[in-house]
Amino acid sequence: MLLGAGVFTRDFSLRREQMLLAFVAGLGTQVVLLRRLRLDSRNVLSAVVTCFGLSILLRADALWVHPLVASVAVASKFVLRVRGRHVFNPANLGVVLALTLLPGTWVSAGQWGHDLAAAVWFVMLGTLVTGQARRWETSWIFLATWLGLAALRTLWLGQAPAVLLHQAGNGALLLFAFFMISDPMTTPARRGARLVHAVTVAAVAFAWQFVAFRTNGLVWALFVCVPLVPLLNLWFPAPAHRWTSPASAA
């Protein structure tokens, strides 16, 4: 729904061929590695989520960028692991690598616009997803910290309240809060540690954007704070998150 709304109502600079190639490459990489490592070959939903994330966030001039990044992002889950867990959010890692190493790539933070209706839909859909993943507090603490810092900056500069409302209705901010930083596989296992992680990412993102005046603060903040996750898991151990259906849990 999010990708379709962006493509058909927001005039995304995303070609259908790029999206198709991203899904073919990402799912193909997942299936090949699962069979190579003799793991459950039916577990492809993670790769689907990664391909959706890349299609929503990443833009490129060439057709080969999206499939290459999708393959690298999915493969990172099997290669870059600490204590049996992958530490990078695959879509986040793919976007950062593309922006750093590949020419003609970018992230258009303003492509989602600032419509109130879009913001409400992001919150509703995001709450549904994070509620199922039992990570809702991560999203809300992140938003509260980031918007709290933004409110203090607005007061400090004597800006109108409309400035803060404009920032709060940013679709890219809500997309990041509910669909990226809330990833249960790459956030700390203990709830208190997740709150520390969310506050840290929000502070780094705010400093990146409003102190260093650099773009893509949300994406870079999550990437920079990756080493914090295994440290928090080490200091505050807890059982790792596992996706289970109600029947299997019973």
C-alpha cells in the first residue's frame, strides 16, 4: 500500500523495471543462500520486506543499481552476524552502501510530502506492524525524542509552531520510525535497551540534520548506531526475538 501510494500519487522517480529487478535479485539471493546453508527454504518474507524497503527509499539513474543493492542487502543477513544475529538492518545497509559507493543514487526524503492524511495513515499502519512485532515502544520513544528535540529547537530559534507541525507530518520520518528502527531482528532484545537505542538514534539523527546540516540523517543515524545493538544485548541479555504464529506459540 505504501509503495503503491507513493508510485501512483506521489510521482516517485522509481521505474517499474527497477522495482521488479530488486525483487527478483533479492528473493533469488535469499533462496540460493537458504539452500546453500540448508536452512528453511520457505523463509523468504524477510527478503520481501528488504526489497520493499529499498524500493520505497532508494532512487537511482541506472537499472542495475536496485538488483545489486538488493542482493548485497539480503546477503548481509547471512554474512555480517554477531552472536548468531545479523546486526544491520538490510534495507538500511543497502541504502547507505548505495549512497556511498554507487554513482547516481539518492534518497528523496521529501517524496512523501507533509499531508496530514498521509501522516495519519503512516501512524495507523505503523502501529499495526509494530504491535504485531511487539516493538511499538521503540517507534514511539524514537518519535518522542526526535520531536522533543525539534520542539526545543523551534522555541530556541523563536520559530512559529507551524514549523514543528511541518516536521512532525513528514512521511519519511514516520516511515523510518514505524518500519525501519522497529525491526525486531536488529534492535536490542530487552525492552529497556531498545529504549536506549531509540533515544540514541533519534539524538544522532537530530544532530546530523540540525547541527551538522547534512542530509539523510535518519538513515545515517541508524547505520552509525549499529555497534550499540550487540553491546546492549551483551550488557542486558534477553531471549532473541522469534516470529511465531499463535498456533505454534500455543
